Amino acid sequence: MNIKELIKSGKLTEARQQLVAVVRDKPGDLAARTLLFQVLCFCGEWDKADRHLEAIATQDPSREAGVIGYRNLIRAEKERLVVMEEGGCASFLTEPPAYLGLYAEARAKLAEKKVDEAEELCKQLAGQIPAISGVANGSPFAGFRDSDTLLAPFLEVMAHERYLWVPFESLRELSITPPKTLLDLLWVSAHVTTWEGYAMNCFLPVLYPGSFIQEDGRIRLGRMTDWISLGGSLARGIGQHVFDVDGQDMTILEITDVTFNFPQMKTDDEEKH
């Protein structure tokens, strides 16, 4: 089985080993070094991936622009890792939502293994988030959130070298470009417009945080999603992002265009559900 077949089969560890050997024997093999950089990204080895990017730019200066873009994404991934490991919050385009304090408190309770308290706070949080509706891929919906408890109110966004959270109620339009390359399965190109007037080309992380530590190649390549229980009804995702759209699962790579209606505060009946 050659290297590309190994990657296609999800055998990233074996592919990494073979690519390291090729680049060690042939340092000038840019194709092998580029593929090694890509595999290292799926393995979460950000510093090593960055060093290979630097070598690629040195060997072929015409790739400088692309190298800069990927180095920015690596910086954003490292920022994301800190946020998720330390229980902090990402940056926002505008003022953080009013419910951020409640969200942070719920995460803190989860970190303390106080599941019952965390669940109660998550219920309160759901009641404070405006009702979200619109049209996704041509079909109307009422309700849009991430299926991961830790990310439920937010869209993860990478812009330049920053890791951002965009509350779903801030979104006016979201368009996602269908993946064409291997790295599009890690960072997919998107365009976001918000009700606050922001419009930007950006990237969305296809995989949930920490997916790279999983042994299953299907998880690491985003070919499936699995759930790790946090206790009670709470869970975090590994593998490809899944959104709860009108009560139905929709993976991030299934989404092409979403138009959101202006958010409305929930009624008492909606909060009960």
C-alpha cells in the first residue's frame, strides 16, 4: 500500500512514518514534504507541521503566500487548543453575548465533575439564547446549534491567525465551499456575514477539538463523528462537526448555504422545550 493509499485508508500513523523516511532521505522532495506537512496537521503536530512549512517556503519561494495562510491556521489551532484545554473562551468579533458568563460557569462545573449543576446551567443557557431560524440548503429550519455541549451556542471560526467564536444568533449568512483537497477536510473555506455588519472570508475547523488524539483514522479524517459522555445528557464530539438543525443532524460538510432570520427572543413555551 503506497502512502496516498494509506492516507485514504485512514492509516495516518503508517503514512507519517513512511513520509518521514522519504523526507529524511530526500530533503528536496517537495511533494513528499508537503504531504508530510498535511499528515502532521491531521495528527495535531502543529510545531512540526510549521517547521516543514518553513522549509517548503525556503525551497520554493513561489509558495510563500500559501505557506503564510497555513501558518496562520496553525496559530489559530494552537490558540484553540489552549482555549479548550484551559476551559477559557475564544475571542469574539463584537461584544461577547450576555449569556457568556452562564456558559463559562457551566463549563467550570463540568470541569469540576458537577454534572447535575452543569446540566441545570445548560438548561438556563438554552433559555437565554435567542430563537434561531432560517433556510439551510434550501430547507427552512427552526433551531440551529452545535451538537457538542461545549460548543452549542457558537460557530468556530478561524480568521487570519485568530480563533473566534461567532454566536449563531449573530449570523446573517453562512456559505461553505465544498472540499476539494485533503486539507479542506481539516479547514474548510467559508464566507460569513453577521447582523452586526461583518462580512469575511474565513475557515471553519471541520473536526471537533482534540480529534487528532483518537486512534481511529475515520475520526481523525472527519469521516465519522462519535460522542464522549460528559455525564447526564451532556457530551462532546470527536470527528466531524455536527449541527442540530431543526432537530436533525447535519454535518459541517453537508452545509453549503444558510440564510438566518433576524434572531427573536424565545417565548416561555419555547424555553420549556
